[in-house]
Amino acid sequence: MKFIIAATLILSLFCIGHISIEAQKTNEKLKDEEDIYGDLKEDGEDGVQQDQEDYYVDPKNDNGEGDDYAEEANNNDLNIKLSSKAMVIVSELGGIVKLPCVTNTKDEIVRIWTKDTVPIYQGNILLSEKHNLKLLENGTFLQVILEDIDDFGKYSCKLAISSDISPEVVHEVIRKIAPNITSLTATNNDVVFNVGQSFTLTCQASGYPKPKISWFKDNDRLGTEGESLTIENIKARHAGSYRCLADNNVGRPAHSHIQIFVNHAPIVTLEKYIVNSDHENDAELVCEVKAYPISSVVWQRTGQNIVSNEPKIILKRERDNERNILIIKNINEADFGQYTCVATNSLGKQSKTLNLVKTPALRKFEKNHTNENAKDVVLQWRVESKQPVSEHEIQYRKKGETNWKTASPTVDNVENDVYLIKHTLKNLEPGVYETRARSKNNHGWSDYSEIIPFDGNSSSMDVPAQQRTEQIEGAVGESTSSGKKIVVCSWVQLFLIGLITASLRC
């Protein structure tokens, strides 16, 4: 019995001590946070409105010059102190600024205001011919309407206390200036580079506050910020229009462009590898070419150059031969077949071939998961055909298998001669699959599309319930662990008290 009572007392003292330690840790943590964040002060100290358009910076915090701008009269007989601190105020033409010259006394004091060392007020007497100056609150504040650029500069307030004591505070009013790009240059002022080289673009901008500079290529924003952008190990794709944009939230951002060229052999791409048309219709074949120096581009059929022969054959060139278009009017049977786009410059040559067909032309493949079941996979193809499509066929198989499984989706969803083939694979097992498709119109079946791989796995994995619970508990932090310790102590105490009570009854 004595042992149980002693154990109960020891455990109680341990729990009380542990709880006290936890409370002390909590108080110390709160104290640390107060030390980090400090006390919040009310807006409007010194009588300055903090929500006005202009913003203020203590020069002492910026460059250590505050002691030169603000002084206190600590040793004068009247113990008058100048409590206003030097400020840098940034504003625009047409703005209104309010400059403080606050003291620790309500006694009348002669304040001498100067602008760039030129007196403008002595007491309440205006010494300047300008009418955009006004004293407020018996000279405690000087209001300046910024009518022209001469109104920006340094304003001083000096207290005329005695011949040898005259505390002074100096405020600087700086004009907000919209950004302006003064130069945009590349390495060595060159704009033509070779594959494998590097180049640096430098963008210099003026304005106040100092503008932030960001970079774009062909209207796509790049991750780099700052005055310089460096591209290393140049590839053909790095050619294009680069733009630097300078912004300081004053007026409209400034921007400037520079065109960078990379010497390389032609790179040819076709807008469509298969073009569908029909008798007595027209067809437009498009070939995109990237090259520098600029390439010469020709269309060929059976090895022979195609020449313009309007109205039947029309050749169009756009963007310095980058976009080359072959238009065939009033198509007949002899016009169907292969056409080749050939591009040549001093660094090389490249060609690509397309087919002009009557049968359907398969375009784009898409794979999606259904909302109902993550194991269900939706296969979609887009098919173009001038003639009505009568049948669709989709084939799929697991990668590595030989035999195809075939599905025949319904024919619908047509818009502007483009059909949507859509088929859902139910309860698909995880793994990598392959698919291909074809369609049929009154001219016959199209060729099968290229084989496209797709993933049969679910697009997302749910977090197990156990893991979610652990995440929630982990988010509670230290308070969770301390709470558990207190609860354990309480339950052990109750158990021992119960033993003592039972022993006494016995």
C-alpha cells in the first residue's frame, strides 16, 4: 500500500513538472516570436498619413546617412527636440507631398524651410515666389504641390532655437520616372552566331524606382530576370526575336526587341503529312522551313520542280520563305499522290514528302481517363474527310503482343469535315499499350495511322487512409505530442488512485 501511494505521489510530481516545462517552452517560443516580429506600431506617427500615394523611406536604413539629415537638440536649455526623421519621398508630377518638422513641444518655434539651400519660409513668412508651397499646422508641416521638375529636390527644416543650436531635418523628394530602355545589345554587338557558340543579351533601362527587367522569346516569357540573358551551346531553335521588358509600376512598361540569327542548314516541317481532298475541290499543301542563311524552297513531284501555273497551280511564300504554300485548284484524279518540299541553303539541304489523298486523313490522337472509373481509358482520334465517313476502326494491344483487338466506334461528331473517333476501353489492366486507327469513306479505307503507345495506368493515385491520418497528425506539430503526454499522465494517475481505493476497502 505504501509503495502504491508513493508511486502515485512521484508520478503526480513528474506530470506537474513536465506540464510546467511544456508551458515554459510555449512561453519561450512566444517570446522568441515577439523578438523576431517585434511590436506593431500605429500608422501616422509624426502625423504623416501612411496610406497616401507617395511612399517614404528612412535614408538611415538605406545608406547610413540619416545622422547627416536629422539632428536632435539634446543639450539646449529648453530641451527642445526635433523628432521628425529624414525621409526620401518618391512621387510623380502633379502629386502632393507633406513634409514633417515635428518637435517635442507645443511652444511656438521659428522654423526655417529651405529648398536646395534656398530659403522658402522663415516662420510663417513666405520667401519664395512659388505659390505651390503651403505651411500646415503652424509650420509643423510643409505641403508641396509638385507642379514641375524644379519642385523635386531636398527640403530642409531648421529650428531657430539659438545662435549655436539649430537642429535640422532634410527630406528628399524624388520624381517617379517611367521606365525607358536605353540600349539592348548582344555579345560584341553581333546578331549572327554559329551552332555551339554562346551569346549574352544586355538590356539597360532608366527610370525611378529602378525598373525590373524580364525577358521574352517570340512572346514566350523566359525564366531569367535582370539586365543580362545568356544562352550557351546555341542550337538552331535559339534563333528568333528576343524582347526585354522594363517595369517599375510607373506608367507603361518599356520594351525593346532584338533579332538573333543562328547559322544552320534548313529544317523542314509539314503542316500535314496527309492532305485529304476530292475531285473538283482545292487542296493547300504547307511546308515550314527554318534556315539561316535564308533557304531557297521548291515543291517537287516525281523529281520535277513544280512551277506556278495559275489558276491551276499557285505558289505562295511568306515570312522570308519560312512558310511555303502550294495550292492546287479544281483537283482531278491525276493530282492525287506524293508532293515533296525541298529547302536548300549554303549549309545544307532537307526535304519532306506528303500525300494528297481521297481517303480519310487521320490527324490527332488523344487519351483520357473517364471520371467514373480511373481504369477506363478513352481513346480519341480526329479524322478529316471531304467525303462522308461510313466506318471507323480502332485497334489496340498490350505492348509486346502480336494480335490486335479491334473496336468499331459509331460515326458521328462531325464538324467542318473533321470527325471524332471515340472509344472507351473498360477496366483496362495497368501497363503500356499500343493503338492505331483508320476510317473509310466512299473512296475506301485510309491507311492505318502510325502506332501510338499509351499508358493504361490510372492518371492519379489516391493517398491511403493511414497515410492521410499520419499527414494530419504531423500537421499539428509539437502541441500534439505534449497533449498525448498529458493524457497518459492523467490515465496512469486515475489507475493508481483506483488501486489505492480498492486496497483501502479491502
